[in-house]
Amino acid sequence: MAKDKKLVEAITSMEEDFAQWYTDVVRKADLIDYTSVKGCMVLKPAGYAIWELIQRQLDDRFKEAEVENVYLPMFIPESLLQKEKDHVEGFAPEVAWVTHGGLNELEERICVRPTSETLFCDFYKNDIQSYRDLPKIYNQWCSVVRWEKETRPFLRSREFLWQEGHTAHADAKEAEERTEQMLNLYADFCEEVLAMPVIRGKKTEKEKFAGALSTYTIEALMHDGKALQSGTSHNFGDGFAKAFDIQYTDKDNKLKYVHQTSWGMSTRLIGGIIMVHGDDSGLVLPPMVAPTQVVVVPVMQKKEGVLEKAREITASLSCFRVKLDDSDKSPGWKFAEAEMRGIPVRVEIGPKDIEAGQAVLVRRDTREKYITPIDDIQKKVAELLSEIQKDMYNRALAHREENTHEARSWDEFNNIITTKQGFIKAMWCGDTACEEAIKEKTGASTRCMPFEQEQLSDVCVHCGKPAKTMVYFGRAY
Amino acid sequence: MAKDKKLVEAITSMEEDFAQWYTDVVRKADLIDYTSVKGCMVLKPAGYAIWELIQRQLDDRFKEAEVENVYLPMFIPESLLQKEKDHVEGFAPEVAWVTHGGLNELEERICVRPTSETLFCDFYKNDIQSYRDLPKIYNQWCSVVRWEKETRPFLRSREFLWQEGHTAHADAKEAEERTEQMLNLYADFCEEVLAMPVIRGKKTEKEKFAGALSTYTIEALMHDGKALQSGTSHNFGDGFAKAFDIQYTDKDNKLKYVHQTSWGMSTRLIGGIIMVHGDDSGLVLPPMVAPTQVVVVPVMQKKEGVLEKAREITASLSCFRVKLDDSDKSPGWKFAEAEMRGIPVRVEIGPKDIEAGQAVLVRRDTREKYITPIDDIQKKVAELLSEIQKDMYNRALAHREENTHEARSWDEFNNIITTKQGFIKAMWCGDTACEEAIKEKTGASTRCMPFEQEQLSDVCVHCGKPAKTMVYFGRAY
């Protein structure tokens, strides 16, 4: 019992300490556990099941987009990592190095992949010979390792699960199209499946991926007003192809370099779900990624007929991910537990309900109650799940809109950053020095240059020189 | 074009050189590629897709058996690996050691998991407090690393994909039941999904897993008469629990040690599928794990109406995993390619067929042809796929039975081992010295003590002392 108690102890409120609230939710919703390996975590059943649902639905969308899955080794020889100059500079400081195999020292040390561009290049170099071999649209589901100093569950850990797509194309245009296609696929997935609205845009030169020509990103706004980079898609042009000598014979019988892209999303998305939708009672899961969509809780379950009726109702809901909680805990306890775990719909059924031929349905997100005739439960649950999914998106969107501000002058920018939270839209000259100065002075980095541009003014919000583009600024995870 | 040619060059025949035949099939069916990392391979789309089908169907069976998926770190600190004496002796000589994170040397070196018993123990030690927390029936899908000297695609590589289940139970009986349940689940999966008959049995003391009380195994017979250990399930008793101090408070308020099991199957199964079912034209895939179950090949596809009809037929087969091969290769080429890749059913459709309102269906396994009215194709394909699945199993079973021999004396054993291939069933005294002598003299190891015992004689086939059990002997991969 001492163990159970931990669950329904009140968690820290968001207002009081958002970071602590996050940690409390992650632990009390039983998503992860810490381990003896610093910076690495255990994904427990409740956490891993969310990832499985993300994976399954994202993979279905990949397959529709003609992506094929493969698996490449987890190791990269040091000489291979070093082939592309910017890339090695970006990653070498944070990789884990293997120096011994069994009892013997290796001739060349190898790192555990932090990302697999170099491995895919090494593979494509042999696999691509002719225009007939193009395009290659490959993806892998795997874990990667980045030896981070500061770690937080889901948001930043030394090992994390993700997918990384790596493509090769005959020309620049096709590569650019694929880069944007995957970014849009990610954005649609976040909005439609995770109920998480995102800004689609391009990273600045300073913020782009090591070795990329351009990086596209989707940026979501968390409940505390900080941004979460939720997925990225990179166009490499022929930079890697030249470094790795990946050429193909075209129809005109000439040797040409391929054009490449890569794109990835990770378990970080689970952190996003928590921070976009959660509340002071715990997790709130979008129905599409809720491992349990409906929990049936019998009230006074020892009374004759209650458990039978609860089982019957559970069976009638088998088209959903449904669970019956027939444990010997009290109903109040079960309610709190179901809320902590973010189960979208709860069905309560007790002796009086049975007598009246009804049950009480409760939404997790709004806590609204619906007295529902037993025969209509299935239909009502279907309705509620679809409404919850939609409403969660709309609430998150409204939150983002309320917390997106426009700054037309440096004074205004400073005023917003000190008094408000969220995104700041502002014009920018395109100069990296200016971008760095803004970050140093305010802590706000450029999140992206959104696809949907507006002309807020003609001059850079910081330096007053002519503006090139509108940028979303924000403090970020 | 030079690249395509590689595919339909004749492969080495099985009779001539089985090992070379295997390598040829693996490469020409486009399952894998070699990499710059010695002993590691790329699983290409055709190879990975088989693994995805195995994974999906095995995972469904796991979920029916109340298994929950989790994910644990890929790293094990050296001190953790060393906690169970037999286990560290078994694995330490073949692990990859990480000594540096980024630019810094680690305080304690960590290895990449060769298997995760020690990590699960470390996790369970905190996660299990009371009898209410039991049983834990967890599994993870991941890759593991064993620094092998000799490697072969799928059969033995330095990194491979697998699942590893790790359970904790309140008592010895429940642990033993789970060990056997999972072994039987594996066996049923191999027989029903992979069409691969297996012998179910127990490993001898010498052959059991490092740290286990007992190890159960399923052993399949390859086409060349060698055995492949295809899945194992281990009962650890409370050995690991004592080494890691995993105790729980029972209902009687006493502290007790948990009893644990682990069980795994890997991409090695793909090697099994190749060597059980393949032939001199390439791969033969059981329909249940064939990424493409039906290929539609238009003949004279430039003639008006042919491609349209082929597309129509393909569309009508969308309830299967179907592909249309409308590339500009010749039909003969496409047939050979479909055979190399092991696609179970081929549909040929040309102008004459269209005129006659029919198509030609060809089974990959027997090459039998069926002239089929166009309207009946869907029904016929369904029939053929189910027949092929069944027939492939029966043929493999017949092959195993023909190649399973009984030896009642040491002369007989020697005679069989020098003139025949396959399994030898013989009585054994139970003495490890005898087991080692047999292996040294003949190269045949004990594969298992089968659940289905027979009393072939009263004395050990080797030493003549009283026999304890019947054993399957064989040369193995």
C-alpha cells in the first residue's frame, strides 16, 4: 500500500513549478524509470505503449509516402564520421566511443551512432550506380546516443528512440520536394494524431543541422510558453555526396552526384504531449495515442451484479482500447489513477446506475459528465473520443495564439520577453551576428522562418537594418 | 544494366556448395549489404520487411500472452555486468566496451548490451516491492552486440535485432510455467508462421545459458542437415534475484526473492527461413512472412490493353500484399527476379490470356501453373497462399523426418555421422564428460533433450553406462 500511495499524492502544480510538475507527471503516470546508467532511462509499459502508437501511425504514413524501412549498424568507424567536415564538428564532441571488442583493443575506434548520415552515405555509395536505382527513400527505427551533460526524461537523454529517414535523389529539385514533403507529413501527424499544433518553417543558417544546406522544422508551444522543436527535415544538396563520392550514371551516360535529405522525429514527442496537454491532475492523452482509451470503473463492485455489468460494458467497448479496473482499490483511487495516466474517457457503473439502466461517462480533458443509457455507451464513447481529439487540438491552438506576440521594435521585443511568455514574431535582417545578440540579451533563439510569412515592418527588430524575413523567436527546450 | 545482370546470373547450387548458395541467395535476393563495420550488416528493404512481418505477428502473440513492451538502455556499467558470476563469464569476453563519452574518459567503462538480464534486474530491484507488483512480464525489441570473430549474415553478426523477454514471478512454479509457455509460443510461431518445424526440448547443463537454472530450446533442421537453434527460453530460478537482491513483501508480510525467466528470438530466424525453404532459384518465402505475396507480371505489356488489365488484376488483389511489375525488363527477367525474391504466387497476363479471359498463376514453391479465369483470380490466390503455407511446412517436416536417425550403439552413431546428415537421436548417461567426448570425436553437439522422450535403449550410446535421457545430436550453425 505504501507503494500505491505515491500515485495519488498531489503532484506539484504547473503554476508553482513547471519543471517539477513535468517530472512528477512523468514518474507518477508511470512512463519512465531512472537507471544506473546516468542520462539513460527505462521506458515503462505506459510510456513505451505511447511510443508504439506513435510509431505504428507514423510508419503507416511513411509507407503511404513510399518510404521503405531498413536497418543499418549502430556503429560508425571514426574515419567515416570524419568524412564530412561540418558534420563531424557538430557531432564528435558528444558521441560515445567504443575502443575494445571483447578483450582486444580495436584498431580503429568506433562511435555509437548519434545519427546515421555517414552510414547511409557509405551504404548508398555502393547501392546506387544508375539512375534506375533512384530515388532511395529509406527510413530506420532505432536508438541513437548523444553524450549530453544535462538530461531530462524524453526531452534530452543520452540514448533515445527515433526514426531517421535518409533519401537520395537524381536532382536538387526532387530532394527539396522530399525535404518539404516529410516536414509537412510530420506537421500533419503532430496536428492530426498528437493534437499538437505546430509552426512550419525553416531554420536560420546558425540553427541548421551540421552539414545541411537547409533545415526545416516544426515548432510547438508548450504550456509554459517555451518552444519544443518537434521534428526536422534536412536538405543536404550534394554536399555529402561529394564528401562520400556517391555518383550515379544518368540517362545521358554522365556521372552525377546524388542529392540527399534526412528527417527525424523521436520520443521527444512524448515530452511534447505531456507539456501541451497535461494538467495538475496528470497526463491528458489524445485518444489517438492513448494506450487505454476507455477505463471502466465499477462502483461498489462487491454488490451483486456490478462486476458482471462492468465486464459486459467492457466487452461491448472492445472496438476501443479498453480496460476494466476491477482491482481492490477504492473507486476514488481508481478515478485519480485513471486521471494521472491521462485515459481519455472513464465509465463509472454502480448499483444505482444499473437500476436506472445507465452509466456515467467522464471526459478526462474537461471532466464533463454524461449520464448515458447503457445501450448507447459504445456510440457515446466513439463520439467523445473524436470530440476530445478535436477539442484538445483547438485548445492547444488557442493557447498558442494567445501566447504569440508581435514585436515591431526592440523596446516592444524587450517588453514582451520580460512580461509575457510564448512566441514572438518579429522581422529580422538575416544577419547571424544580430541573431546571436538577440539570444544573448534575451535568451530567445530563432525558432524558425515560418512558411507563412507576414510583413510586420520593413526593418530588423534588433538592428534596424532592412528586414529580410519574419522569424519566430522563443525560449526553447 | 550491368547492375541488373547480377540478379539473374545463376547462383551456386546447393549441392555444389551450400555455404556459397546461402551467401548468393542473401545477396541476390537483396536482403542485406555488407558495411565498413566488420561483422555488421545492412538489412535492406527486402530483408527488413521480413523482419517487420515476423515482429508484428510475434508481438501480437506476445500481447495475447499478456506480455508488455518496454525499452531499457543499451548500456551496462561494468560493475552491473559483473554481479552474476556465471553470466559475466559467459558474456564479458564478447562485449563492446565504451570508454569515452565525447571528449572525456568515463569513470567506469560501460558495455553495449549483449543481452539485458542485468539491466532488467537493476530495474526490477526498484520496481518490485510487493506481491501486488508481480508478475512482471516485460519484453523489448532492440539490437544487441556480441563481438564475434566469425560472422555470417543473419546467423552470426556483431550486431543483431531481436526481442528479449524478461519476467519476474512470485514463485518457482510460475516461473517454470512461463519459461515453458514462451518456448511453446516460439515453437508454434515457427511452425504456423514460418512453416518451419522445430524440436522442443531442454538444453544440457553444458549447453544452457550463462546464469540459468535451465534453458529450453527449439531446434530446426536446415536443408543441409545442420541444426539451427531458433529460440531459447531460460528459467533463472532465484539466482539473479539473489545476486541483485530483488525481494518483495509477500501477503504473509515476509520478504521473498522473485523467480525470473528470459526468452529471445532474433533475425537469425531469417537465416532459418532461407535454409529450410530456399532452392537453387533463390528464396522461397512462406506466404505469412512474404513482404510481397503476389506479383503481377504483364507479358507483352506494350500491346494495347495489357498493362490496363494487369493494373485491374493488381487492384483486385489488394487484400493481399501485391505488386505489379511494370518495369521495362523482359517478362523472363521478371519471372527470375520474382523467383529469386521468393514471392509465393506469380500472375502472368498477356494478350492471349486476355482474349481467353484468363491468367496464368504460378506457385513459387512447386512451380505448378494454374490457368485461371480472370474473375476467379482472387479466390484462387487465397487458396494457393494457404496451400503453399501448409505444403511448405509439410515438406520441411518430411525432410526433417527423413534426416532424423536413431543410433543404438557407438558404431551405429559413427556410421550415421560419417555417411548421413541430419539429427541423431540417441540415449545418453547425462555425464558432461561423455557429451564433450562425443562432440570432440564427431563434431556433433547435444541439441536438446526433447520433451517427447523415447526409450531407444537402456545404456548411453557412447559410454555404455545406464542411460538417463534421449538426446538429439547434430552439427549446428
